[in-house]
Amino acid sequence: MAMLNVENINVYYGAIHAVKDVSFTVEEGEIITLIGANGAGKSTILKTISGLLHSHTGSITFQGENIGGIPAHKLIPKGLAQVPEGRAVFLQMSVEENLQMGGYTRPAAEIPGSLERVYAQFPRLKERRRQVAGTLSGGEQQMLAMGRALMSKPKLLMLDEPSMGLAPILVDQIFDIIKELHRAGTTILLVEQNAQMALSVADRGYVLETGRVVTTGTGAALLQDESVKKAYLGG
Amino acid sequence: MSFLNNLITGISLGSVYAIIALGYTMVYGIAKMLNFAHGDIIMVGAYVIFFATGSFGLNPIVGILLAVVVCTVLGVVIEGLAYKPLRQASSLAVLITAIGVSYFLQNAALLLWGADPKVFTSVIPEGSLPIEGVNITYVSLVTVLVCIIIMLALTWFTSKTKLGKAMRACSENKDAARLMGINVNRTISMTFAIGSALAAIASALLFSSYKNLIPTSGSLPGIKAFTAAVFGGIGSIPGAMLGGILLGIIETFAKVINTNISDAVVFAVLIIVLLVKPAGLLGKTIREKV
């Protein structure tokens, strides 16, 4: 049974039909990527899975449980975490307070241990633990957003455009961390405009166009796919 | 010496405004709405204390505790019934609803308790500190002390406790807060509860100095405290304190010059601050996300 099974969802933003009959699966231990241009509906899909938005049709099953319609704050304890688009760290709170918020639903006794694990993964955050998040660079904020999501010990980590607005060297760093998290056993659903990077780390990918899945395949196969190359890989 | 006496009166009045302004500013910070019924919660609190201590002869402390309970419940119920259904609505709809709730409370009070002014009995013993030349009443002293305690307690609460941090997270970014597992609706309710409890405390202090109680008694102090919150920077807790105290001092000195113009001066201050520094004295200029 797939860890996450999205079946035939339709999501509207007001009058805009942003996601049309989308279905896909994420198996335990996989990295799955959803790629596509701006406005293809990628972020909307993630927000629907995490419970910020709701689908009018179909179903979303996570670890065998139908989670469609459950509000976001009740999904976190089930092992679902999302790193939102644009990072959305709490700019006026310190790095450590941001991380504490990530562990909001966990028992207080487990927080120090999780903090240490996140600091081991992101030493930069430890150096800046007392600093207000608004003073961090873009790359550091991305690390903070990822560390914050990891504080909830997610089984499935969803990342929305982690490379957005980052210098190429930082993009490499962020993707190294994604690979590391994956090796450590976290299942990952990655939404990216940087299709090259995303497909090179992904087990499988889904290509979205104006709210629909148009192509699917392994990461390696999609990298070689002529239409994908033409549309997203600059060749 | 009259300068010093006026300053003390001003700081004391300003402390009451500050406590009321905290309710406005905390609710604005998290729910991004102006709860114009906040002043009327004060009026309800004052009636509860009036009847508890006057008609039922209860100890003033018990009366205040009762008012805290009633106002807290009232604040949470108002939020749940009137504002929560409008979470996705335009801010104008919420504003009009808040004004409607304000009129509802005033008229309900009129119906229940009549239009005759009630004379509030001070919950704090009358009299002044035995200091030669300066007139510091016990009411002023207690008011300022309570204000300081509330300020320290709220600072501790928002910086150290889990719920306080969750409130700050919600006021910055609600969707991100939801993704942390924070129940945003419940956090907003808690904020209304705290603001309303503070309103009950403010009512005890305010009407211990200004004793006439009628159903519209909460309205003007409410609006002035709102002015104080904007003056200090709406959404900012230290801003509400600073704005409240400055406004109390300005109003008191304006009264010395001419009683009739003191309210005009207070609102002129609001207009000038908004022209010169739209975010208020301690307010942060919010960068719009693009």
C-alpha cells in the first residue's frame, strides 16, 4: 500500500480551477517530485494534502487513513509535514523559537533531543539560535524552514520550491540535505520549478500543466523525455 | 506641585488606557481586526462589579474575579458567534459586525440595567498616600502597579510560554502556524479571552476613579484606548503600554487647560501620529510580500 495516495482531486481558488483530476502515489522511502511551470497547480496540491485547502472530489489517503477534509493542524501529529513555499519562517521569532514551533505537537520532554538532532544537521542554525529569523539569509531561512518541519518527526516531508530564490551553490546544498534526509529514511514529496535538480534526485516524477498531470515516469526517464526536455530543461 | 499631581493623574488614567489598549492590540495582532466592542466589555465588567459589591454585598476582590469570568466568557462567545464565521470575509464586514456587537451590548445593558446612572463604589480604599505636597491617591497607585504587573506578565507570557509563542506565530503567518500543528481558531479564542479578562480588570480601575456608570460608559474609554493602541503602534504590546500612558498624560494636561477640548486634543494626537508615522510610535512597517 502506498504511503500517500492522491486520487482524482479537484481544487478551486475562488473561481479558478487550479487542480484538475490529479492522481498520484508516493511509496514509503521514495522521493517523488511534481514539476511544472509557475501556475501549474503544484503548490495547490501540496496545500491540499497538508489540509490548508480542500478538494471537492476524490480522496487523499495517508498511511491507509482518509485525510481529506482534516484541517492542517490535526495532520501534523500523523506524520505529515510541509515546508511552505517562500519558507514562511516566523521572521520576528528567534531561530530556536521557530524550531520549537515545529515541535509544537510533540511532548515537551522530546523537544531538546530533537533540537540537538536538527542542530547537528544544520550547524549554521545552532550558531544563530538566538538570532531573529528575519535577519537570516535566504539559504539559512530555507534551512530553518526545513529544520522546523523536521522537528515534528515527519514520516512524509513535503517541500514546496526549496530552491526558490537561492544562489546555485545553496541550491546544491539544499539538495544534498534532501538526499541525506532521504537516506535517513524520510519519504519526500518535492515540488520544484528547477526540474533538472528535482528529477536528478527523484525516484519518480509527475509533470503538471495547468492543473493536470500530463506525463509521469522515473526521474531518469523524465530527464531524457523529449517533451520534458523541451519544456522544462532548456533543451 | 500641581504639575506633579497632574502628571500622576495622567499616568494613572493612561495606565487604564494601556490595559484596555492591550486588548485591542493583541486581538488586532492575531485576528487582524478591530474589536470595537472591546470598550463595551469594560462596561459589562463594571456592571458586574457594581451589582456584585453593591446589591449582593460581595467583597470587591470577589466582584472583580466575577467580572473577569463574565467578561472572558463574553469575549470568547462574541468571537465564536460574531467574528469566527467571518474569518474569510472582507475586513469591512468584520468591522461593521464589531460596531454592531458594540451597539448590541450597549442596548442589552440599557434593557437589563436601565439608563439611570449607577454610582460605582471604588474597589480600592479612598484616600491618598501620606506624602506632603503631592496627592497620590490609593486608586492611582494601585492602577499604575496593576498596569506594570500586567505588562510584565504579558511579556513573560508571550516570550516564554508555549501558548504565548503560538500566538506570536499565528499573528505572523496563520498558514505557517497551522503547518506547525497550531489550532489557529483556538489560539484566536484564547487571545479574546485574555483581552476580555484585561478589560474586566480595567473596568474596576477605571470606574474606581470615574464613578458614573451608564450603558455607554465603556464606549469613549474604549475608543480612546484604541487611539492609544494606534498611537503606540497597533499589534505591539509595548506600543499599547506607551501609547496608553502618553495619551493619559496628554488628556490630563489638556483638561487642565480646558476641559471641553481634552477629547479633541486626544483625537488630534491620533490624526497627527497617523500623518507623521502611520505605523505608530513602536509599530513595525510591514513589508508586503510580493
